[in-house]
Amino acid sequence: MDEIKVFSGSAHPALAQAVADYLNIPLGKCDVFEFTNENIFVRILENVRQRDAFVIQPLSSPVNKNLVELLIMIDALKRASAARITAVVPYYAYGRTDKKDQPRVPITARLVADLLTVAGANRLLTVDLHAAQIQGFFNIPVDELTALYILGRYFEEKGLNDSLVVVATDIGISKRARDLAEKLNAPLAIVEKRRVGNADRAEALNIIGEVAGKVALTVDDEIDTAGSLMNVVEALGKRGAREVYSCCTHPIFSGEAIPRIAACPVKEVVVTDTVPVDITKKLAKITVLPIAPLLGEAIHRIHTGLSIGALFEQS
Amino acid sequence: MDEIKVFSGSAHPALAQAVADYLNIPLGKCDVFEFTNENIFVRILENVRQRDAFVIQPLSSPVNKNLVELLIMIDALKRASAARITAVVPYYAYGRTDKKDQPRVPITARLVADLLTVAGANRLLTVDLHAAQIQGFFNIPVDELTALYILGRYFEEKGLNDSLVVVATDIGISKRARDLAEKLNAPLAIVEKRRVGNADRAEALNIIGEVAGKVALTVDDEIDTAGSLMNVVEALGKRGAREVYSCCTHPIFSGEAIPRIAACPVKEVVVTDTVPVDITKKLAKITVLPIAPLLGEAIHRIHTGLSIGALFEQS
Amino acid sequence: MDEIKVFSGSAHPALAQAVADYLNIPLGKCDVFEFTNENIFVRILENVRQRDAFVIQPLSSPVNKNLVELLIMIDALKRASAARITAVVPYYAYGRTDKKDQPRVPITARLVADLLTVAGANRLLTVDLHAAQIQGFFNIPVDELTALYILGRYFEEKGLNDSLVVVATDIGISKRARDLAEKLNAPLAIVEKRRVGNADRAEALNIIGEVAGKVALTVDDEIDTAGSLMNVVEALGKRGAREVYSCCTHPIFSGEAIPRIAACPVKEVVVTDTVPVDITKKLAKITVLPIAPLLGEAIHRIHTGLSIGALFEQS
Amino acid sequence: MDEIKVFSGSAHPALAQAVADYLNIPLGKCDVFEFTNENIFVRILENVRQRDAFVIQPLSSPVNKNLVELLIMIDALKRASAARITAVVPYYAYGRTDKKDQPRVPITARLVADLLTVAGANRLLTVDLHAAQIQGFFNIPVDELTALYILGRYFEEKGLNDSLVVVATDIGISKRARDLAEKLNAPLAIVEKRRVGNADRAEALNIIGEVAGKVALTVDDEIDTAGSLMNVVEALGKRGAREVYSCCTHPIFSGEAIPRIAACPVKEVVVTDTVPVDITKKLAKITVLPIAPLLGEAIHRIHTGLSIGALFEQS
Amino acid sequence: MDEIKVFSGSAHPALAQAVADYLNIPLGKCDVFEFTNENIFVRILENVRQRDAFVIQPLSSPVNKNLVELLIMIDALKRASAARITAVVPYYAYGRTDKKDQPRVPITARLVADLLTVAGANRLLTVDLHAAQIQGFFNIPVDELTALYILGRYFEEKGLNDSLVVVATDIGISKRARDLAEKLNAPLAIVEKRRVGNADRAEALNIIGEVAGKVALTVDDEIDTAGSLMNVVEALGKRGAREVYSCCTHPIFSGEAIPRIAACPVKEVVVTDTVPVDITKKLAKITVLPIAPLLGEAIHRIHTGLSIGALFEQS
Amino acid sequence: MDEIKVFSGSAHPALAQAVADYLNIPLGKCDVFEFTNENIFVRILENVRQRDAFVIQPLSSPVNKNLVELLIMIDALKRASAARITAVVPYYAYGRTDKKDQPRVPITARLVADLLTVAGANRLLTVDLHAAQIQGFFNIPVDELTALYILGRYFEEKGLNDSLVVVATDIGISKRARDLAEKLNAPLAIVEKRRVGNADRAEALNIIGEVAGKVALTVDDEIDTAGSLMNVVEALGKRGAREVYSCCTHPIFSGEAIPRIAACPVKEVVVTDTVPVDITKKLAKITVLPIAPLLGEAIHRIHTGLSIGALFEQS
């Protein structure tokens, strides 16, 4: 286990390279490709016997292909006698399917945990799970990092703290929003969605807490289609917020996300690069903060047996 | 599997009897006791081969003894060739230890899931878990019932709806509070606790949302020492709430809970009997609603293969 | 377990419907769709408690999405308390990755077996695995059906037997080709590919056995890009075969398969519909034989406890 | 795994400290406490990544709480990435429930083994199990130490060997009694209990073997309520034993044990401190021999890969 | 599960046939044989889907072949979709290797339990395990029957009770000897073996308890080479026993057992037929009592869900 | 894990010694024997704590005893705290039972994989499995070596290449025969067996491919009774082959193998010593090539973390 090997799946090679650069090692050599019949094939091109192996693969688009690819890479490393395999999954998809809140639905976030474990992962390293309880879906050790400090520091340095209010865009994120609010020494407001009348999808947004005359900073774990963000920004405007900033860890930006962000009066959207952000999609008001130093330092600490907790203590 | 057998551990025999009465069957006969050396012993006194067995045991005080007793009962039923064993745990302790929110802590709620499973439970039937994600800590089927409808109906019938505001006593409960608010057609307010200065345990309570002039109904999954409840009631008073009602599913009432409830200006505390409420402790302003009909009906449906979801559809 | 429920994933609804028709029951109701962020969601819309559930899902294109979807459906059925879950996978992808024939590659066919099992499948029903040993990758019962009898009967009825030679298109398929040859009472020839010189991908085809003046019937478990088929047909022509028919169980037809088949002098390509064959791609010389009666009968026998082996005895 | 970390649960901190002293290391820092609601909480206060961790926790009173606490500590260490976790359980409770000797009873000693394993223990270190077969309840390596040599040496040094007879207080302990007898070069007698008439609990004691005129040394794995010991001492007196000494490994001393020992004509009761002996309960005729050197040496050997068997070879 | 199927391995077909006769059903049809290369092959010749299958196979000579054959039969039944598989192992070999009583030895009795379980056995039915704790080596339900009542009844009917003493031939069997003694209302004596001097294998036999002038009935779970039995009979003679009867459940009779029994002054050796007794070896003084009625009744009760415990209650 | 320990079961001590010699270490000391009752007993005679242990045991005759012995040795090493246990099984029996090719048969090759894993093996090292897919029956890492290079080199050095044809003695071995043919730069022929008429066991041999006037080299993974070899050699003669050589990895030589080889006109039979070849059986025309250097080098590489793949790269 003296030697560390970091491999990249095809989901986010730029991030993997940045992590390897942080660690000052070359990326592990491997072939990862699809045959014409869509069967993924993997071949590890260097000896990994008794090595400490890490596979970097966010579950970004194409989500299911990236998941299966990750499982296959883990299987290949296991059968190639790696001493320890850490799945480094900066973005853990299916996080919202973490409970049965209606009859006969799956708990896919648990299923994914079991898939990773049965494939042979010995550990998980991840960033900002949709719900912290997903850690408990695993019986292998999980290190969940948070980008909140990185995002928070960015806004601290911007000097907005004075009239700031942190806004949870959904009741589900209110705990993390509170943590960010505490860090930025700002009050908290929470957006509550409620069905209106009998119409199936009509929702009213209530904003619980004071936002009038303030600079609002919305926070979420991910921005997906940005539909919800758009509505929140609009509602904050109506309630008198002076200006609106947004931040999240995972910029999924699926569907109409980019045009919506472009069109809506949010001033700046600050994200990290746990998932790849298509450069052709990038708007001037989207700021991407690098996650590689945090991941790289965590991998270094896992490999050498240093505390990960200590990473966040003085933050 | 044609015959159903319902057994009671020593945690809450009155509830088990009420469930058996609902099902119109006698309770299964068994000896469950501690030797002088505190070793729990269990002897099932009737044949359970190929029977559909249920063990009713909330993880109420004494928590750890009741947990171990439940595990031992399951082991005895498994080795006695029961066809299926359902752990009926109306109150699931350790629910608050459901994630690693600081370094090197356990996820005990997951551990308990693994203990039940390894002992031989084939299913779990429970009521209002602290976090719904705890369902995903299990790979055996889990039926989580909710007492929210029972509690909500009680307040509906009381006719408070008009000037009501539902208050989540903590950010963590805000999702369920929203569900209750929606059901009661009332707005939502949320209590946020925040550390004050450097002092370790000094907390300020912020109430996010409007409560002045309103009838507040606080909601939580459990009331433990009632310390937090007392503070919330006081804060609501200061913020102008007209009167305060409280409800929760699980009346743990540990430590100073009863004198605190007696002393504090809450008008009524409405709970269910998922855990036994010591009759000597009961105050006039504590109302206990029976959970047995809900549990009994769920057991009936599990046994006969009817839908549990249908139980809540028209509610 | 008295009631049977057959569900379809999104891979091949027409096949699922045909199976349900064979069984004279309606298909089970369920929602299966992708959110904008590609997360698959599943909701079983009818009670499956204690029911005998079957999910029909070949691992056809899109392969990885269909695999993950199948796993999620199994998880949903498991958590919804189905008594038994049979994964009906008429085409099992990744069959060619069934061994480590070079260093540090995965055994994906085993991984898929583990994924299905950990998700909660209790049985597998499949058709013509790439290698029969894949059965042993499972510890749950596997019923592997074969389409060889269906294909063979078609050619018997065509009356080609007289001057026929059955041709294994690859050494790996030679055992099944022999079975078909025996059934059709025809001799066997085998195509052997061998690398030529140092060039990486140049292959020479040797045909071992007599084909001159004969009607050749090539057999394979699947036709993928048809590149290999094209070469075999050409080589058979050069070696004097009078005409060439082809058959296989799984018409994958990826990449350039359809134009290649159209262009090459094969007289007829006979396949089954274990995977969907895009109607727009269908050529006049492609004949598709229905697999639903075989699958339907097998499901009926699994459900009622009749022998599957008996299905093939008099064939 | 270069560094060793020894943690103590709340069962027996004095023993843990003595072991740490033997090893010449400080005890690992951790918080272990109960909330008011009896939920045990654990927080490991120093980095244990890749460390070789030992948790010292006899299953002494309060038995069930100590068991659950141990499981939770193991879970915390597992999730904190300890390289190896050894449960050091000097006294293994529930040892007498090691078989089904009547219908529908549990095998709790096996259950406890499964609980420790599922929580994440990689090894067990224990002392004098009630039955050696309990080792086989585990599939993780078990090191069972014995205090027989320590107890035997004490009596050897006392010089009683001459007219000594070793007395098994029960048929179940006769094998270990024989080992001690052999070591002390003394004959063996065995006490047999037999039901009298139809009365449920009336038992007659038969002493099989010669004790008249001899110094009897009774041996058992544990002394619980001392009721049985009292009867044996009395019976030995009646049968002419000159004087009676008693020894056991685990001084449970529950219920009326102390007054009974005080009242009964046993000359000396020699025990070890595998479980804490309440100082207020200690009588002059109770001698407690320290077990820490044996445990400490075993931990040292486990950590450094030296043989444990060698510890007992020259004894 | 409505239909019961009883199969026999090659260990003891006569016993299997007697059990089937008791149950009034034909034995299940199967081929079980060894190829020339000693590879065992099994083919179940009738449909077992959803049937309740029992395999009768004592682990008698050839022990290891019979063990592997049993595992293979279980595997075949599992893959053939039997609803439930009960391993009926009237004699469980390796019972004496049930603990580590010296460094670096196996616990083979546990290993065998794991082998049976991993092969797919759902239950075990066995007779008189060497140690009752072996039940706890399993997590599947175990029904351990005892032949003690059958043996005891035989001697009761013989009318020896008056001057009888039951003799445990070894300390390890003393508990069961006590049970038999209690049943026969006779006193107990115990044989203790002790090493003599430094010689490796010289043992002295001590008889603890009174035997002079009495009719001794030795009891053991099995008679193997009868070497130990011969010595005990001799020692009993020297100590004045009037005559000696012997009984055991499992007549292994390996090596020199038959000539030794023939030569030694034991009056009668009473055994059951849990293992086959070679007719050519049978002596007039060996009485074989049939075990099939007990096994058959137990199988009937397992199949129909009746209590097994009730079988022994009035005995 | 710094120290390597190599143990031998009783199957093939000469091979184990040769491997130890290659590694320049003494064989690990252990007792492995059968009691009179055929119960195998194992005692490891040196400390293996934290050592890297290898057990060398081909599953040669007596097959089932050797299998059980291997399992018991693994259990002993596991319980003795070996850091890693590699089962070195140069010949893996039951390889031909690797699929269900008829109803209700076992997949014993998978069962053996599960037995080894449950006993505690952490890795498998083997040579020329009957089917490479058997690797996928394991989830622990498998290193499958091949003797094809050793056999091929022998014939290369013999200089037969010129007029050589490599003959697969069965369709099942045709893939490996092709590999050898490619290596020797020779064409391939394949023997096909086909049933004749209705007679149960009458088979006709077809030789597919050209052999007239050539030197034939038959290849198989093992030679068992040599009955099939005899027929192939005869058929090759009839078809005009000039002379016939044979090779295989595993010389099982059961039943009439030796007289058949002696009598048949094969010129030379070249094998390795993965299984012991009884010296009294050896014929002049049987050549045994040593496998120990290959096994020894592989063990060295496994222990030190060097690539095994590299062993075969330049071959």
C-alpha cells in the first residue's frame, strides 16, 4: 500500500488530472471505452498489485453510463489485486431518491451504495451529498467533504456580509443553508413550496424570513434545470431583495438551465467543478471554483493516514 | 404463513395487547425476563413453525435493554422456524445519530438496522422515523407509518385552523412540519438555533416566519427532556404568539420533561402512545392518542398482502 | 405468491406485452422515466405485496441505462414487499466479458450477476447466454432458455437439410453450432480467425471443414456490427459454398450492421426478437421469429412450479 | 497499522488503564456517554486512520448497555477508518445461552458474535468463555486466554497441593476443572445437580468423587449470585471436606452474592478482575488477581504478530 | 411447498428408504455417482420446483466424499428451484473439532456448518451432536433430535434400573450421561482420563463415583475405534462393576472396533442406525435400534409446521 | 505481511517442496492427517500471525478428501490470524461441471469457489482451468497461469513445427488449441464427437480440418482415462496423420489411462506435474515437465506485488 495510483473514468478527466497534479503524480494509465454495442470495456495498463487505488468519477451526465463504468473499473482493480480501492465520486447522483416518500418507489441512493460495495469499493470519498444520511447507506468508510467553506470564503472575500441574508431554496436544504449563514454571520430565510388548489403542478413559493432590502444569497446542493432557482430569484425580487447571488456545489445545468440563468436577474452563480461544466455553456455570471485542491488533499490524507476532519477544523 | 402470531417484548405490553385486540387474536405466549446477572432470557411458549410472526417492541426506556431484548426475541423466533419475522418498532431510538456530522462518530441508526437484520428480522414496521432516510439503512422492506394524520385530525377537530401557524421546533423537522401545515392549511414558521459568541452551549433561537397574534402549533417527532420545547414556547410568546399547542409522535419525556411541561405556558401537548407514558407522570394538559389501531391495521395488511399505502391515500 | 405480476422496463415493451398476452394477463402498471438530469425514476402503480413479480428487460441499447433501470425496478419491487422477483433478461449484455484473458480486465458478466443479486432479484430467466458458464456467476436459480430449437425448426421447415453445412462463425460458438448441426443432421465447419504478420488487426479467416458446393448456415449467439458476418460470408463464397444463410438469437445490429447485411450476399438472416428490432431498419432478408411464446411459457412454468426442462425434452 | 490505539468503554476503565500502562502507552481519547434519553453517544477524539485499534469492554453490569456501547464504539472506529478493530471482551456475557436445550429459545452467545461482527470487529480477544465452542460462533479470529494458570499458580504458591481435590461445581465446568486438577496434580470431584421429585426447583447435589478429609478447591468460570457456590460448599462440608477454597475467573457477584460469600464457610474466594469488583463490596476473604498483564501481553503480541499460544506453552 | 420430496445421497440409502416408508412416499429419483476421476456427479430426475426437499446423508464413511456429495446435492436442488432444502444429517462428523483447544487448529465443525449454508441448505435436521453448541455454528434453523430416549427406553424395558449406574465414558459426555441417568433414575459416574508422567500417550483412567457391585451402563455419543470403550470396560471391571452395558447413538466402528468389542467383556452394545452398520461386521452382542421413525416423524412435522419439541415432551 | 509462509496439504508434497526450493525458503511446518474415523485434522506448527500464507494443494486423487483438507487448512490459517491466505490449486477439479447443460444438475465448479471463499481464502492461484470463465465464479482475485507456453516451447525445441497440425481433441478445448497452434505457427484441426443412431453411447468422431500426411499434436487441458485420447489417435491414423504427439496440462491418468497410453500408437505424451504422477505408472513415452518454477515465480510476484501478467508478455 505504499504506492498511490489515481485513475480517471471518462466522466471528468480534467478534474482527475488536476487532482493528480495536486498530488504531483501522473494519472494511472488505463483504457476505458465503449464497444459499438455500448458495452463498456476497461483495461488497467499498469500493475496495481498491493497499490492504494483511487478512481475519480462523478456521476455526471451520462449518469447511468458513468455509474456502470465506475463499477466496471472497480471490478477490474479488485481482480487486479489492488490493496484498497477508493471510489472518488465528487457528485453522487440519485441523492434525491433517498427515501420512500410514496408507495412502491425505490431508494436508489441506497442501491447505488450497494452497487459500489458489491463491485469492490473499500471506501467512498464524496462531496456534499444531497442528504448527509446517505453516508449511512454505506458500511464502508465514507469521507464526505463539503464545498461550503470554499463557497463561503468566496462571498466573504466579496464583502457582501453586511446586508446579507442566506436563503435556503428548499426546506430540504435548510440545514446546510443555516451552516453557511452561521459561517457568514448572516440571518437565514427559507423558501417553502406549496401546492395551490387542485392543479397538479401549480406551486406557490412562500419565503419564510426577512429579505426585503437585503442582498440574498441562495444556496442549494445542486442546480439542475434552474427552474426552481428562477422562481426563487423572482420571488425574492418581489419580496424586496436588493440583489440575488446564488451558489451551489454541483452545477448539473441540465435542460434549459443555461438560458434560464442567462435570462434571470441573478447577479452571479457560484459553483464548483465537481461535475464538468461545458465551456460552450458558460456564462460570464457563472463563476466556477476548483474542487481539485480539496479532493487532492483528502486523497493525500486518506493515503497517508492523516485526519480528514482536521481539514475543516480551522475553517 | 397462514397463521399470524403477535408477541410482545417487555417494552410496551399495553400497546401490544391493544394491537392484538384490534386483530382479534390473543397475544403469543412467551417468557421474557432477566436473570439476576442481567442476561435476558426468552422462551417462545407456542409453536411458531411456518407462522407469520410479529414482535412489538418500541425502543423506549430502558433503551439498550429493550434493543437487546428485541434482538434476542428475533433470534429465538428465527431458530424456532418462524416463516417471517416482522420487527414492529413503533419508536426507533438512535434516530438522531443518522450521519457523521463531526469526525469519528458512529451512525448508530444504521448500526441498529444491521443488528435487526443480522438477528433475523425479515421486515420492519415503524412509526415516524427521525429522518425518512433511515428507511434506506435497511435492505429488508420497511413500512414507515406516520402519526401526522392522527395528530392533524385532532387539531382539525379542535377547530384551531383559522389563526393557526405550524412551527417546526428545529430546522431538521421542517419538512414534516410543512406536511402538517399543508394538511391543516396553515402557514409555517421555523425555529432556528444558533450558537452565541464563543460560549459552548449558549444558543439563540430565531423564529423564521410570522407568529405574532397567532395560535402556534409546534411539531416535532419526539419530545425528550422538553428543554428545547420550553425555550421555543417562551420564544413564541415573546414574538407575540397568542397561545401555543404542541404535538409530537413519541413522548419520550426523559429527565425533567414532565415538570418542564407543567411549568411552561403551553396549552396542550398532544402525543401518541408509541412509547409507554407513565401514568403517574401524566399531566392534565397532556393528551395521548392511541396508535394501536394504525399499527394493528398495518399488521393486518402486511399479513394478508393488502396495500399499506392505501391506508394513507384518502387521508 | 398466488398472483403473478409482469412488469416491463423501457427496453422492450412490445415483447413484454406479447408475453403478457401469452399469459392472458394485463401488464403490471408502473411509471418508469428519466428526470431531466437523467436520474431514472420508478413507481410501481399497483400493490405487489406477496405477489410473484417478473420484470422483462433485455439489456439492449441503451445498454447501461437499461441495466440501471432494471436494478432500480428490482429495488422498488423488493421494498414494496414482492414475494419473489424474477429478472427476465432475454438478452444478457456484457456476456463477452466473461473471463480475464489479458491482465487487469474486469469480468463484467459476473459483476452484472452480482448487481442483479444485490438489488434483490431472486431468479434470472434468460435466453442463450454468450457462454453457458455465466449461469455459474449466479447463486440464485437461473433458467437459461435457448432459441436454437426455434431457429432450427425454421430451417428444417425450409427443407435445406440435404446439402447443408452448419458453420460456427467463431471457435467460441462451436459447441452450440455442433448442437444445431446435430439437430439438423448436418456436418459442421468452424471459422478460425488468426492474426496475420505483425499488423495489429489484420486477421485471416480459416475455414476448418468442408463447405464447397454446400448450403452454409452460419450460427452465432448475436450479430453485432455484422462485420465479422460479412467476412465469413465472403470467405464461404471463396471456398465454394453454394449459398449462405445466417441465424442468431440476438439481433443487436449496432453500427453499420444493416447496410452491411444489405450489401453482403447472405440469402437470409434469421433472428429472434429478444431485443427490439427497429422497424425502420428491417430488410426483406431479415426474418424475425417471436420469442414471446417461449418466454411466456417459461414464466408460466416458473410461477406454477412446472418443469422448464420438460419444455425442451421432446424438441 | 504501525501505531496501536487502546480505547476503553465505560464498563471497566480501571482495567483498560492497567492494560495501557502495561503497554506503556496512553489510553486513546474518546467521549462515551448517554444522553438523557439513554441513547449512547461516542466520539473518538484522536485520529485512528490506519491505526490498529483495541476496545476494552467486558460485558459486565449493566450488561446490555455495555454491549450496545461496545457495538457503537466499533461502528465509530470502523467509520473512522481504523485499519483493524479488536474487541477486547474480558468477560463475554450470555455465554450460558449457547445452545437450544429446550424448544424455542435463542442462542444468544451466537447472536452476540454476529452483532460484534456486523458492527465491524475484525478480531475478538477474550478470557475463559463459558464454553470453548463459543469460539466457533465467530468467523473472525478469536484469541481466548485463560486465567486458569494465574489461579492455579496462586494455589500452587499457597502450598495446598498435598491433600487437595479440585471440585467442578457443575458438570458443565468439569473439563476445565480437570485441566486445573491436572495442573495442580490433584484428583477431581464433580458436583451433579439433580431435580428432586416433581417440585420445580428443588435440586439435590450429588458429589461424585472423594472429598472426605481433603482440602477442596471449587472451580467455575464465574460466580454469579453465589447461591450455587453456597450449596456446594455446604455439601462439601457434609461430605467431610476439611476446608473449602473457591476460584473463578469472572466475579459477577450479582444479587445476594456478597452476603452469601460472607456467610458461607468458604475460606477464600480467588478471582480475577475481568469485570470490575465494587470496592465497597469486597470482603477480606475475596482475593482479586490482576488480569491486565495477561491482556496487555496478548494485545502486544496481536499487534506485533507474535504467537499468543507461546504465552501458555511453558505454563 | 405443498409437496415433500425426500432424496438420498449414497451414504445410507437403507435409512433414507426407511424414512420414506415412514412418510409413505417414494424416495425422490436422482442419479448420484462418481466419474472415474472421482468427480461426483448428481442429477435430480424429477421436478423439484417449489417443492419442500430433504436430503438424507449422514457424514459416515467415506466421510469427506459423503460431505462433498451432500454439498453438491444441495447445490443441484438450489439451482433446480426447490422451495426449501433441509439437510438431514443423522450423524454430523467433525463434531469433536469444535473449538481451538491448542494453537492454530481449525474449528471444522463450524466450517462444515458454513459449507452447508453456502451450498444452499435452508435447515439442518440432525441427531445427537457431539456438543449441543454446534447448533450455534449455524444461523439457519437446526433441529437436533436425540436418541437418548430410544436408548433409555430400551434399557428401561430390560429392567436393569435397580442396581444401575450410568457411566460417562469421558468428561465431555457427562452432561448427556446425567440426562440419561436422570431418566433411568440411576446415579452417575464419570470416567476421567489423565496423562501419566511425561510419556506422550499414556493415560490413566480415573472413575469418579461409585460403581462397585453395580450394573454399569456406559454412554457416549459415538463409538469410534472402541479403544476407549475397551479401557473403560476394563477399568469398571477392576473397580468392581458387576456387568457392563454400553450404548451410543452413532456406531462409527472404525479400525479395530468390531474385534475389540468382540473381545471385551461388555455384555451388550446398543446403538442406532444413524450410520450404516456393515452387516458382515455385526456381532450378536450389538443391538441396533432403528432411528428412521424419529427422523421420519421430525420430517413430517417440519413439512407440516408441527412442533418438534412436542415430540420429546411426554418422553 | 513481510514474511511469506508456504504450506503443503497432503495432495502433492513434492510439488510444494519444489516451489519452496524455488523460493529458497523452507516449507511451513504443519501436521495434516486423518484420524481412524477419517476426520482430517490440521495443526499449523509455526506462528502465522500477520504472515502471507500460501497453501499448495491440487485437487488430485483422492479428490474430495483433498478438497476438504484444503478447506480445513484454510480455516486453521484464518483462525490463526494469517494476514492473507492464497489457495494454490494447480489442478482445479470439477471444472467440467461448470454449467447446467441438462435440467437439475449442479454447477460444482462454482460451488467449489464458494467453499474456498467461505473457508477463508483471500486469493486463488491456479493453472489452466477447464474453462476460463471459472475465474468469474470467484469474487476474490484469481491468478490463472497457463502451461501452454511450457508445452509449446517443448515442441518448438523438438523442431516438429514444419508439418505440424494442432488438434483439439474436443470442441470445448478448441480455443486453447488455437492459441497453441498460433504459437507454433501451425494449422488447427478439431475433433467433433457425435452420437450415432439411437444407441446411447455410440459416438462417431469427425475430424474437421486437414491432417493427412501431417504430424498431429493433440492438446487438451487434462487426460483422464485416456479413452477419448485413444479414439482420437486412432481416428487421426485412419485419416492419414503421419505420427501423433499429445500434450495436456493435467495428467489425471485415472482408470485404464496408463495401459491405454502404452497400447496406443501415440508417440509421446507431454504433461506437467500439476498433479502427482505415480512413478510406478510412468511410461517411457510420457514426459513430465516441471510446473514448480512457474508457480514459484507467481507466488513470489504475488507476495512482492509484481505483475503476473508480465510473466507471459514476452512468451
